[in-house]
Amino acid sequence: MKLVYESNPDILDIKEVEVMNDIEFTIRILSPSHFNTMKHVQKIFEENDILTDVLVYTYSNHEYRVVVRKVFYGDFILQLMKCQLLTKVEWKEELP
């Protein structure tokens, strides 16, 4: 099973790529009403006990590079959903 998600293209531009044991996201927040939301997501992961689960690098123009250890992929995606940056999250069967 694979976790898949959808986002509102007026709010968020999100891309991901697998790099060894991590998933790297490039995220750009497009909606002014959501500019602080990604900072909130970052704060949640910074305040937990695991230092290397999710690393957030902030760039100009509300762009972020986020490195997520594979074992925390679901946690990160669900947090984006909780913060209303994603509109849909579901498990899908992977075809062989």
C-alpha cells in the first residue's frame, strides 16, 4: 500500500523525491492565509524528542525544502493534512 495525497493548487505547490533513506519535499505556500502554517508544522517536529525525523529548510518566497526520514513519512503527510495544507490523504494499492 502507498500513501497518496492531494493538495489545493491555489494554496500549495508540493513535489517529493526519494533520496536514499529519506523523502525530500519541495514546498511552496501560495496562499497568504497559509503562510504561517508551514512554520507551525516545522515547530511541531522541532519540539518532539526525535531530532532527525523531519528537517525543514526555509527559503525566500515561502519556499521550503523538507527532508523526512522514510519512517516518519506518514506522520509528516498527516500533519500537513491536519494543518489543512492537503485536501485528501488515502492508502492506494500498488500495482506489481
